[in-house]
Amino acid sequence: MRLGLVMSEVGSGLRRNASMVVSVVLVTFISLTFVGTAILLQMQINQMKGYWYDRAQVAVYLCTDTDTTGNCTGAKATEDQREQVQAQLESSTLKPYIEKTYYEDQDQAFTRFKQQFKDSPATEFVKPEYLNETFWVNLKNPSQADVLVESLSKVAGVQSVVDQRGYLQPIFNLLNASSYTAIGIASLMLVAAVLLIATTIRLSAFSRRRELGIMRLVGASNRFIQTPFVLEGVIAAAIGAVLAGGAIVAVVWFFVRNYLAQRFSGTAFIGMGDAAVVVPAVIVIGVLLAGVSAFIAIRRYLRV
């Protein structure tokens, strides 16, 4: 097969259908950017889960003078009850699960409350005696929090035992929903890109129907006839895929690393290494879909 002749046919086809080629590039660019963003978002969610779940604590709240929930009867937990909870935490049953424990009294809880809600008018009404004395527990394996919950929930003087991972799960559920939405939009855009590539190839073949007829009469093989059309679709999609890769890198570099990571330094974020994994995958997806759709479209046209 003469490469020069094939490439001249490809160039001719791209020039004749310039507007359609631009449409393919744009649709491919947008759809693959959505695909890459959705993959990166899922990677970020998994990374944040690992980061925050490992730091999530179990809070053992003791009764206050106003509590009537849990094991509380409207009386503050006594010193004996507090020591009983501490003894449970240091027992041979629970100690193997625990990495460290620290106790926070009502004055310390009030200081932390004022720091967290310093701009809230609620700080004017809250008093130390309203807040719970708390044992904060870091587990060696946060997924084993149920062991502490079951062991301490019924102990006298304990209002509640709370696994803080429960506060994080709704946030991750929302992020997962966003990721799935992006994947759904990307899938629809990819379908549109595939259909547009197929349409472009069929229009290109129709505009060159006389040349194709002559090629058949002189004995040109189907492979020789089909190759320029397949390459047209692949080249247009490859341009869009490369642009999408550039957009993904820009998002990670400028938005994630130089904006989010600097303003939320206590959170783990994806980096350029993750982008380096996603970008080639996105380009390969775009090129493969374009090649397959273009090949099917020209084969069907030539059979008509």
C-alpha cells in the first residue's frame, strides 16, 4: 500500500469536510474531558476516603446534667462512671483495637467549641456544663469501630458512642453521585461523538463516490479504499483526545494542586501522577472508538 497516496487522500477528505471534522474534534474533546474528570473525581473520592477514614475517631460522650438520652437520667456522669469507661478502654478486650485515647473535660470541650464556632452567635449561649465530657479514641483499624460501639453503649454514664465516619459518608455519597453524573454525561457525549464520526465518514465517502468507483474498476483492494477514511476519523478524534488530555492536566495542575491543595492543606488531593495515568487512557479510548466507528461506517457504505 502506497503511504503517500493514502495520506494525500486523508488530507483531501479532511479539507472537504472541515466543518464536520471540527465538530468531531469539539465533541470528542468535551466528551473525553468529562470522562477524564469523572475518573479523576473517583480517584479523589477514594483517596479522601482512605485519608479521612484513617483519621476518623470514635467519640464516647458522657452524660451531662441535662441529658436524658442513652443511659443518662438527667445527671452528670460520676467520677466512678468515668473511671469505669476508662477501665473498659484499657481492658484486654478493647485495648488490642485501640491506637490511642485521650480524655476531654467540659472546659476543654468549651474551648474547642469556641474555636470552631468563633463567628457563630451560639457561643454566647453555650456554657461548659452543656457540653459532654468525651473520650476520643483512635483505632488501629477504623473499620472495627462497631466493637467499641457495642462494648460501651450500655455502660452507665455513657450518653452515646459515635463513629465519626458516619458524618463523612453523606459527603462521599454526594461526591459519588457527582462522579456517576459526570460518567453518564460523558457516555452520552461519547455516543454522540461516535455517531458524528460515522456520519462524517459516510459524507466523506459520498463526496468521493466517483473516485471510489474508479478505484474499484482498477482493482484497488477494500483495505486500500477503507484506510484513508478510517484515518480521517482517527486523526480528528486524536486531536480532540489530545486537547482533552491537556484540559485534564490543566485542571489538576491549576485547580487541584495550585488552588485546592494550598487552601485545604489538611486534605489529600490527587496529583500529576494520577493525571499521567488518566490522560493516556483517555486518548486511547478516544482513538479506539473513532477507529472502530469509522471502520464500521465505511464498510457499511461500501456494501451499499
